[in-house]
Amino acid sequence: MTPSSRPTSISLLRNASTNAVKFAGDAWLQALVVTLPLALATVWNSLLAAQVYRADAKPFDLYILSLLVLVLVAIPVHAALLRRALNGTVGPAFGVRIGGDEGHLAIVALLLGILVFTVLGAAGLGLVAVIAGLDLAARAGADAPPIDSEVVDAVMPMLGEYFGTGEWIAAGVAIAVFSIFAIWFLSRLSLAYAATIARGKIQALSSFALTRGRWIAVAIILVAALLPGMALRYGLEAMVSASLGLPIAVEQLTRADGSIAGPAMPVLVALLVVVWLVTALTALLYTGATASLYAALSRDTAESVPA
């Protein structure tokens, strides 16, 4: 492929946006059906997470189980929608099945999870070390007492307490560098699932080749695919909260003992509906966008290789 015939970033943005919206219009019924179990698993996991954070008796075992269930439900749902977006196939049971594609996606998810945890975890520790070093220097300059590192909950709010303009600028630069690196890294990995379904084999790192030189456009497209779901979530939460007179956000639903505030059934039903609709919309737009990006960039990569 000659440089002049390669898809530009503008054409990638335009085509991916158009294809994502078109896919949402074509596959909305399938998405509503297949994401309902995913929404149930998400609500269960979210409520358990709130209890782990707030309640005295912390159900760690149930929380870990809910995470596992969430992943096991998400994999066939994502595979079903990707098959339709890439190949136009649905199949019985709205495309949900347990087979080779799902096994490949599970392995890719595990590999990417380990990679992201390792790389971004190390980068995050580096960021914390930089900010902590700035804080130590600022405290030493102000002749302030050191932070008691054993009081973990109190450490983070106290960081930066003695920062001057220079320290804040240095901390801002460090945070910006980390954020850009994280966006770059996640964008470079973002087409791994689409590549795995399209090629019928494990493709954990092929996304790096596909997105070479295109990570900014990819990041913009994928963030744009997530924004409508976020807007829908906040709009529905505000509307339902006003009608019930109760907060619907998961983090506000539980009391200090972990129990659900207000009448449990109406709140849970409302929460499930909000999560369900948001999950369906986000899955449609994100899947449509990644499938469109994979189709365009895989042709670009293939045609740029000499025969």
C-alpha cells in the first residue's frame, strides 16, 4: 500500500464512528439479550465490592467468586458480538456459545491482564515513588514531621501537604506522563480481541502491529465509543433516583454495615435496568468500533507488506 492510499486518521475516525453506530442499530436486540446475564453479574459484583469496602464482615470469598463469574459471562458475550461485527454471523442462542473462540479469548484476557498489571503496575509504582520523593523533599525543606507510613489510609491525603509551585508542577508532569503512557499502552492492545476472533487463533500481541503509528486515532475512537454509555448512565441514574427518592449509584446504595439502603427490590431492579441498558449500549459501540478499526488496519498492515 502506498502512503497516499493508506487510511488517514480522519478516515479511520469517520468510518469507525459510522460503523459503530450502524452496528448498534443492526444488533441492538442481540445485545439486549446477551448482555442481561452480564448486567446481573455486574450488579452482583458491584454490590459485593461495596460491602467489601464498607462492611465490617467483608465477603472476600464471594467477591472473588463474583469476579470470576463476571469474566466467564463477559467472554462469550464479547465473542458473540465480535463475530457479528466482523463476519455478520449470529447463529443460535443469539450467537452465545462455548467453543474455540471463547477459549482463545479467555487465554488472551489472561495474558493481557498479566501484561497490563505488570507494566502499568510498575509504572504506577514509579509515579508513586516520584510523588513520595517530592513530598519528602518538600517536608524536609519545611522542617515538617515525616508521614507515619504505617497509617496507610492517612498517607495519600497527606502527600503534597507541603508542596510548593515547583513540586506541584513536577507532580503534574509525572501524572501526565503516566496517563499518556497508560493511554498509549492500552490503545496498542485494544484490537487483540477482534484479531483473535477474526483470525481464529490467539492474538494477544498482534494489536501492537495493527496500531503502529495510529494509537492516537485508536484512543480517540475508543474513548468516544465509551462516552454515550457514560452519559446514559448518569442520565438514567438521575432520572430513576429522582423518581425513587434514593441514590442509584452503587457506591451510595450500601450502609456502613453493607446492607442496601431503602426498599431493596425497587432499588435493585432500577439498578439492574440502568446497568443493563448502559452495558448493552457500550458493548455495541465499543465492539462496532474495534471491529471497524481491525478491518481497516489489518488491510493496511497486509497491503503494506511486500509480496
